[in-house]
Amino acid sequence: MLKKHGELVLILLLVLMVSIPAFGADQNQQRVSLDNVFMESALLPFDFNGYVFVNGDLVTYNDGVGFKNYNINGRVLASIRLVANILQDKDTYWDVAWDGKKPELVTLSSYATGDKVVITVGSKIMQVNGKNVSLDVPAKVIENRTVLPLRAIGEAVNREIGWLNDVVIISKVPIDLSSSKTKDVVEKAKNLLSTCPQDVDNKLMPIATYNGGFYTLKTYFDAQDKYVTELYFNKDDKPNKVDLPGNPRIDISNVDNGINEVTPKGKVGNSIYYPTTIGSETKLYRLDFDTNKSVEICSLSDDNVGWSLNNEGWFVGVSSFGQDIYVVLHFNDMTMGGEAIYRLVNNSLVKIGDIKWLSSMIQVGTKLYYTDLEFMRMTENNLYNIDLAKDAPITNIALGGYTYDIIRKISETSISHGVSVDMEGLPVKGNFIYAMLYEEKAEKDNRNVVKIDTTDNKQTILPIEISKFWLVTDGIVYQEYTSGKLMKSDFDGNNARVLVDKSIDKIKFYSSQVYYTVIGEAGLFHLNAVTEIGEKLSDIVVNDILINKSGSYFINGSYEAGIFKISGGKATKIVDGFIYNCVNTDAGILYNKRGATEVYLAK
């Protein structure tokens, strides 16, 4: 199945003032240890070295010296750029505005929530959503920098401000600063932020493993400003350059929003399809891992296709179903352009259809089904079918007014659409395809599951509301839309019951094995979706979950930075450091990391 899948820049450099709080005996009431809310919190060390943790991720500032923190008369001073960044969460971005004609005014606003905070230098009054709020400490200018009271700003946007071991903690809930776990997390985070290695350029990218070795990719612009792609096969610590004809282009795409898990575009089994320019023509080649040789497949720039690496657009990828090979190409730019699906027949491409943005594609027998995302307008009626055994055109088989295989999020100020990357878009069970769908005119973004009979394309909407779903051997496992709990029903959506009575955050399936994290509790959990027996495997914060034939892994990108492997029901750290990119392979985790150019294999 084919499925698509720091530095934040603000112009204004300001500084804000943080009061160091004194914590009384009642401060622990209804407080939680930091590890349980680390993914929704931020840590800013007083001895700032250019690095902070924001919502579980490392955020870097190359000009960190420009954001020096200060301690004046028992008060901490920190850059507003840092604070604007660390106030963010998954759904909220804070913008800072400053008018040179009115330098005494600073505005902090969030488009997502509609909140607006206006601070005036020298005034003990700030405005929060149009209402006056008193300040203990007014905004000032120190060393040509505007400084603001952080505690007041944090409270204005419903944040808690804590101070422990010379680290400022910004969170949505009160933190138990006396907890041994909180102290341990802060100590480890502070150490990593103070010793974090500077990253390097010309980093090799992980591509794939094969026969005891692995492939890496190096890309750069040469002296003539020509984009160069070099592929290497590494075995026994010996990298050997792979001969690729012409001027090839091998790209990678992000799998999800975890720790930069990637996959090479065009990888099918033990081969990679890639476009290359030879003379004035763009051709499609396939590299066979068995021989490390490339063979020409077809032309991409002939009159039948008309696609070129020299024009706007990109190579989306290749998918195979049995003996059938499909190629997807994007023409022109992202906004005005679109994509085309082709079937490879006798070394030439035969167009199947045009779409805006491919979401998912699956083949059942001779019938091809696919969905697309039309993000520039209404997205409904986006399920298509063609029977390759018949001389018939593509048919739109969507139920009128419904959108398939798309995640929609509605807020008070915006509507966004996307594609889920941690579930199959069109999973198959026997002669049936399952997909999530929602009614376009519905006011909320909840989704149902639809069951499609491929013999006649009859569709039945099942009585379950989901955020995501997966098929296992004896039913449907899904995340319930309202509660976020993990549920299970039969294949008709009946007899639903709770598997995990907590709100799920991250989740990965491998056959009937489920690995997941929950909101508000650190750690990795495992569940057999058939026997419905589960266990907790680790109490460490998880940024990404990776499951393959060689084992179960997870990545921490913060205070325990590295790769962990599950063995005997316990987590063991097998790699230290901040993982940059990784490829999940059956031989293990192929990765590179911060501060190094090389690629490594963790088993």
C-alpha cells in the first residue's frame, strides 16, 4: 500500500523576566511528577546553552548566546523568543509582534486559541484578551532588551511556572517538585541540555538494510550548484559507492511526526525505483539489492507522461500489489499542481487517473481503490475504483457528501485536513475494504468506519465513532473518538468493549500486537489485541515506537536520549544520543544521530 506521509524564527529579540517562586507546604496538592507530563511541558535551563526541551522535543538555537539568561535580585531574565516557543503545544503557536513606531508595546497572540496579551514597557498593567491585569513587576528595558514578567505571562495563558535545580519548568498542570522522579528527570535533562553536541553538516541518511549490510544516502550541491545524489552500500564497516546512471534523485519522506522516522521513496521489497536524468530525458530505473545494479524501466518524460526532474514537481513513489506496479508523480507546485497515478505495463506507463494528493491506494483482485486529499477546497466524494480487467473508466464510488481516509480537525478559528500515518488507510479483510469517513457537513470532526464489499462496492457505515482504527484477526480495534480509549468490536462494529480504559497518545500495531503510550502517564505499554492481555514495559517517556521482526524498540528524544529495546518485558538502552533520522527495518533500527555524520544499525 502506498501512503503519504529546530529552529523557530521570530524577528523580534526580546527578554522576559521570571520570578523564582517559593514553594510552600501545600504546593504538592494535586501535583504530578514531571515525567508524566513531560510531553506537554518545557524545560529552560538558567545556564542556557542554546538548547531547550519543548513538548518532549529538543529545540535548538544556533544563536543561543543572544538569549543569555540573567539573575538580577533573585529574578530570572529569559528571552521572549524562548518563552514564546516554550509556551507552545501541539495545537497552539504563539506569535510575538512589536511595532518599531511604538517600541513600548509588545503583543503575544495565538491564532489557534484567539488569546492576546499586550504588555507595555514601564506599566504595571497588561491586557489579557482586552481585560486589565495587574503586574507585580512591570516590563522594563535592560541592556537594550525588553524584559517581561514570565510568571504573569504564563498565568495569563494558563501555564504553571516552576523552578528546580536552576531549571525553569513551564507546564499546563502543577508539577510535584519534591518528587524523586521529577528531580531525576530535571537532573538528567539539565545535564543533556548543557552537554548537547552541536550538529554537523553532510550527514549521511539511512535508507535500507540488506544481507547483513545497509544502504546510506549522501546528497549535496557541487561547485556548479548541481544537486548530487550518492548511494553507498556498507558491509563489514566498508562503504562501497553504488553506480547509479545519469543524474539520479533518491528522496526520503517522513513516516510520522515522531523522531523523524523516514522511508525512501520508491522502495519496493529489495529494490528502489528512482528517477534519473540522462541527457535531456528523465527515466525511471530500479536498483536491485541482490546485484547492486540498476536497470532501466521506462521513460518519464516522453509524450505519454511528460514529467521531468528539471520541472516543478516531484517523484511521489511506487507501490506494488502482486505483479502490478504503480508509479505516482506530482506535477507542478503543491498549491496549483496535482498528481497522476500510472500502471507499469510492458515497460511503459499507462495513466490510471489524476488526483490532487494521493492519500491511500489498495488493490483487491483486479480492482484498484484509492483516495485523495483535495486540501484547496471541500474534500468530500474522494473514493475511487477501477477494475483493471475491464475496459471501463474510473468510478467515483463515494457516498454522497462523505470524505474518506482523511483526518479533519475543526477549531473555533480554522479547519485543517491531513492523512493518518500510523494506520492503514484502506485495510482489507477478505473481500471487504474498511475505511474511516466523516460527513462533510457535520459540525464536528468525528469519524465512523465504513465497510466496503468489493464484489459490488456496497457500503455499510458501522456504528462506532473513531479517531483511528486497525483490523486484527477477530475484529476492529479502534481509538474511540470522544474518550480516546482503545476499544474493540467485531467486523460489523457491534459488541464494542474497552481494551484500554485510558486516553491513548501514541500507538503502533504489529500484527495483533499493540504498543502504545497514554496521555498523562510516562511509559510504554503492550497489549495482545486478540487475547486482550496487556502489560507495562517501561516508565520512560516515549517519542516514537518502532516494531519489526527483530524486536520492539522505542526512542526517547529528551532526558533519556537514545534507543531502547524491549526484551523479557523490560526496556534496555542500546543507543545513547539524540536520534536524528531512522528507518525501521526487519534487521533493526537504521539511524543517524546528532553530532555525527555516520549511519548506524541498532539491533
